[in-house]
Amino acid sequence: MTDPAPGPLLQLEDVHKRFGRTEVLRGITMSVAEGEVVAILGPSGSGKSTLLRCINHLERVDSGRVLFEGRLVGYRDKGGRLVEAPEAEIARVRARIGMVFQRFNLFPHLTALGNVMEAPVHVLGLSRDEARQRAAAVLERVGLGSKLDAYPAQLSGGQQQRVAIARALAMQPRLMLFDEATSALDPELVGEVLAVMRDLAAAGMTMIAVTHEMGFAAEAARRIIFMDEGVIQEEAPPAQFFSAPATERARQFLRRVSRP
Amino acid sequence: MPALAVDWTYIAQNFFSEIVLRGVWMTLQLSVIGMALGILLGTLFALARVSRQPVLRGASLGYIWFFRGTPLLVQIVFWYFALPQAWPSWAPWNGQLSPFQTGILALAINEGAYMTEIVRAGIQSVDPGQMEAARALGMTHRLAMRRIILPQALRVIIPPTGNEFIAMLKNSSLVSLISVRELFLVAKLQYSSTLLYFEWLIIASGWYLILTTIGSVFQFWLEHRYGAASFGPGAGRRWLSFGAKE
């Protein structure tokens, strides 16, 4: 790193986001340190996914700021006024932040290997040989070393999501965002994806995971952020959050999710 | 039953005559070049149509509105006769563009308007999640279009494009009006002097049928290779790769 930025890897300051008349995020302030694993919990419609999408500027924030590695994401500060940054600049930031989607969004016209090689070749400018080696290595890491030439349609949901994780990892991101990565999977396939996520967390990857998997949140996360109605209601280490939630909303939420 | 007064021997003798073959070749050139340029224009205007720039979107809409909304025949005559009259100072019109070049220009610009809508529909048929995933990986809009969206859009684009090409083969006969000696004009000149209308129109139609049949077979082949084929084993090699090194 050219600039060993002191302070958190990611910082959100009073972030607001609205869709039409609905204010989805109503002032989010949080920070994530390098190596930290954060699980964002909350009922559906609480703004968790939107928050995640604001971090890499897939959604524009209406006010407030997002700082990654100490620099504004998506905007430039022109004398106090924020102006949207040029596309190439936003793309460079995104290349350093991996994202895994609920519905995988693999490229159906490319093989597993092709999916993973695509961005290293065309965004990072790696040679095809380098990219192939790197892609094969990350696919091996997520347990798909034998599926390099398979097309997404030939893979199970769990395998597809692992390819999607490999695709993000091949960019060697400093931060990984997981947007309900296991919600679209059949129950028996959730485990293999969570296992990969646990391995990543154990290896020191900085992660923010929006999830409904309480087991994963309790074991892998260092911190729980509980959201409801567009605000952070509560922030605590998992042990504390799950045993003694501070807010009534969190207690209600936990009662609903832990007892099906 | 009275026999048809048609000289079949005359048709057979002239079907492969040099003058006819020249007309066929001209029709083929007009159609293939016109179509290729039309696809290029259509792709560019379709990208403008789905862009975030209101000016580009407006330009694309205006283009479609005008060139799809006026007859091709009028456009051909307009390019060749009306524009040089109204704008004599612009050199290209001043005798530098041949009837053939003007014909291709007219066919391509007209075709581009239809292709714009076809390519736009193809682009919009691709799951928006594909663009999101591409952008989350650090791709610019342009790169994502080229590498991720357009290759998938081809499935939807190819079948109607085949139709367009068939239509183009026939529409190219309209440039006979600006004296491009394509298949129909050749037939017309011949029947005017010989008064053998039936024979010459049979010859022309026979050739149009041959060309459109070849076009249909080509479309069928394309669709199976790139279009209707589902994503699966071996599909990657069959896909047109845009700018790939392999």
C-alpha cells in the first residue's frame, strides 16, 4: 500500500438514501476496520441490502459520505459540494471491493474459469495465463477445482455461489460484501457456501455480510449491526447481541428468527 | 386449355447470362454492405438509446422516429436528388457519391433504425443483475456492455436480424429508382426493350428466391450456432467473443 491509511478501512458518515418518497437509509454512521468481520442483521425491508449497495456505489447516496481507504466513494469533494466522480474512478474503487449477490449473477455465457478470469484480464490487465492461474487457484480454494470448465447452468446453486465468491476473490479485494449470499439456496446447499465464508473470515478477510444465518453471524462475525427502519438500532459483539440484546426491536427480531 | 404464352427456353437461356449475374451481384453487395452498416448503426444507436445521457437517448429516438416513419423509397430519392439540390455546397453530393454508394447509404441508414430497436430489445432482455455484477467487479459501463451484455443479447438479436436481412434483399430493388443496376433494374430494362415482361420477372423473382433461400439457411445456421443454443457444454466456443484473444 502506498498510503498506510490510519483509521478504518471503511467509514460511513450519516448516509441517507431514498427511493422516491421512501427513505430507506436514515442516517447510517458506521466504520469497519481492516480484518474485521461484520454481520448486518435485521428484518426484511430494513435497508440492509441498500446499505451494502451504497458502499460500492451501486446505489448513489443522497447525503452523507462513504469513505473507503480514507477516500470518498463515488463522489469528489469540490469545495464542500459533492460531485459524482467519473466512471473510471468509481470503477477503480469497485475493483477493490468484492461483492457477492443473493442471486449469484454469474455470467451464463462463460465457464466457471471464464467467469473468474474475466475481470482480472479486462479490468486489472493481467495476461490470460496469469489470470488463468489465479482463477484456477481461487476456484480450488472454494472447492471447485474440478469444475473449471463447467457452465453456470451445469452447477448447483451452492456451486454457483462459490464460483461467484471466487470471481470476487480473484480481484484480490480488500473488502468483501455479501448480500444475503445464502438466501436463494436450497437449505442443504447453504452449508457449503457458509463454510467458504467462514474460511475467508478465518483467513483475515475484511467482510460485511448481510445475512439471515444467525449461526454464521454468531460464530464468524466480530460485530453485529442490527438495523431496522433504515437506522442502526444496535451494534454489539455477537455474544452480547445474542444473549442480551439492548433494544426491544432486537429482542423481537431474535424471538422471530430463532424460533421458526 | 390454352397454353401459357411463355417462352421457357428464353428464360433458361437468360437466367445465367452475364447481365443478370451482374444484377445479382449488385443486389448481393447492396444487401450485405447495407446490412452490415445497418447493424453497426443499430448497435451504436441502441447503446445511445440505453445510455444515461438524455441527449444521446433523444438523438436515438429521433433517428428511429424519422427513418422508420418515412418510406424507404422516399429516403432513397431524397438522398440522391433532394439533398444535393437543397445543399449544393456539400461536396459529397456534388457528383462524388455514386448511385451505388448513395443506395448503400440509404439502405444502411434506414436499416439502422430498425436494427436499433432490435439491438435495444436484446440488451434489455439481459438480466440487470448481469450489469450489476460486472460493475461490482470494476468494469466500466462500456466494457460490461462489450464483454457481458452484448454477447448475451445476441440470443435475442439474431432471429429478427435474419428477417431484416431477407427484407433487405428485397428492399434493395428500390434503389433501381436511382439507376443502380441491380437485379430488378436489369429485368426492367430488358422487359422494356423486349416486352417479355413475364419472362424477365420470372428470371428476377427466381433469383430473389434463390438469394432469400440462402439467407434463410444462413439465419437458421446462425441461430443454432449463437442464438437459440442454450448456454451449456461447448457453448463458449460457439459464442462470438467480442475482443477476446481466444
